Amino acid sequence: MSKFIELSSEQIRQHVDTAQAYEVYRASAKEYDLRFSGSMSWKTSTNGKPYLYKKVRGIWKSLGPRSPETELIYNQFHSGRDSSKDRVSKLAQRLDQLAPVNRAMALGRVPLLTGRIIRALDKLGLIGTAVDVVGTNALFVYERLAAVHISSGLLSTQDVDLLMDSRFSLRLIAKDFSNKGLIGLLQKIDHSFRPLAKNGYRAANRDGFLVDLIKPTPKNILSSSEKSRFSTDAEDLQAIEIEGLSWLVNSPKTSVTVIDERGYPLSFSCPDPRAFALHKLWLSRRVDRDSAKRLRDEQQARVVAELIRKRLANLSFLSTELQALPLGLRQLASEFYAVNENEPSSLTPNW
């Protein structure tokens, strides 16, 4: 029995319309934030002359005395901001209109809290640069790529795993985020989030929803100075090092627009589905892993591999895109192509 069902043509069309509207909204909102954040006004100096000042992040900076040039800057800023704000507002209304339709067509898949956390990280520019979403939540991206819905049993989760890429630049981190880090961001979303241990990698809210910050084990453990947290705050989460995650960090990235349970879109990045399937199959063979998790790992690995075989023919396990993965790991793909009465032999790769 297949563990996924194909979307109808109407569902696919609705998803495409939503993704396109969201793409325009994101671009317009980003332009507004970059060009028109803060405020601009005239202030009289101690010599009695008016000067144009712009306020950004609480700091006023003089743009010069009043003149035809500064008056033009002032007028362009305010007219441009009003126009940009109106555009963002209308695009937001369009998303509001699409949301109930998305819900009615059963397109809302991502849990609400997961979606809020990912959106907050994405707004800071961290998704796809310093953080990738891994684990069960990555399946929402893969099913969207394949235009299917995966069985709910394989998608059930009350947590989100955030894979930290220690190579990110500190310049990416906004000041208000770097002060409190990941735990501060989580508490803005839900004030009940608390670290489960000092210098721990996991936070939980009052409903038991978990957020784990994880990172690969460094090549040289003794001399490693890689970053493991986003701030110096004593309560911030500290990423735990886990073997095998370097394969996910070094794999190609995949990003698409998905839809949360309210019907609103979001976009996030996760490892290539081939790397996900291989890593999950590898996990399922680890004798030190909980047996129930090993079973779920293998089920998820095989359903993603099935998506690749049947719905994502452009993705090959033999591709040079996967050369960063160890040969032994790549060779596990042969198990996804076992020949049987339901699988044509032409699918078996020539290792």
C-alpha cells in the first residue's frame, strides 16, 4: 500500500497560486524593510537651521541641512514608503483570501507552532544560511516537491529539529537576536518555552513541544572552535554534536513554499531528499538507537526514496551532486532499488 497520495490538479493549481502570491509578498515586504524602515523628519539644530534626520534602529542620523536635495530625499522616502506599505498590505490581503481555500482543499500541512518558528528564523535571514530544518518536518518540503501528501502517520511530530551550520557569519545575526539568541526568539513566539537544562540543546513549552538545536560532530574534536550557539546569553540553547549530520550540512539544499494548518504559506530550507533518505536509512541500522525510532527512520527513508523514484525522476542517487557524501553512504541507495515483481529492473542503478 502506497504511503502517499497524489494531489489533484485543482490542489496543485491552488498551491502554485499561493506560492506565487507569497513570493511577491516576501519580496515586497523585504523591500519595505530594507528601504523604508525607521522614520525621517526635520529637526531644528542649535543654530536654528532645519536638518533632515533619519532614524534607524533607534539612532538618529543627520542627512544634511534643508535644501532642494534633502527635500527630494524626504519626499521620495515618504511617498515611497506609503506606496510600498500599501502594496504589502494588499498582498497580505490576498494571502488572507487564499488561506480559507487552502484549508478547505486540505493543503494546510505544517503544524502552526512549527510554522511560526520557521517564519521567525526566515525573517532574520537564518533559514538556509545558518539553520536548516531536518527530521520529520523536512517531509513537508519533499511531499510538496513531489505534489503528493505523505501518510499522516509518518508526519506526526511534536518537535522541530534545527540543524546549525557553524560556518555561518556572525554578521548575519541581527542585534536583537544576538542578545538573547534562539531561546529569546522562541519565547517571543511562546513565552512558555524554557531550556530543559543549563547549556542544553533542547527547549520545551508548556504543551511539551520540543525544539532541538543540533550540529555535526567536528572533524577535529580536540581543536574545534566552531560556534555552537547564537548568543552569549547564559540561557541560550547550545547545539549538541551528533555523528552523521555533516552529511546533511554538506548536501545540496532544497527550498519550496509549503502551507501551514491555517492555510498560510511559508518557505524553508532542508537537505536534499536523497541525502535525507540515505541518512535516515543509515540511522535505522544503528544498534545504539531506540528500536521504535529505527523503525520510523527506515519507513521515512523508504517513502522519500519512493517519491524520488516515482515522482522526482530528475533526482538521481548517482548524481555528482552527492559526491560530498561518503561512498559507503551513497551505496546504501542500492537498497531502495531492489528488484521485485512491482519494480522494473531498469530502476536498479549500476554500482
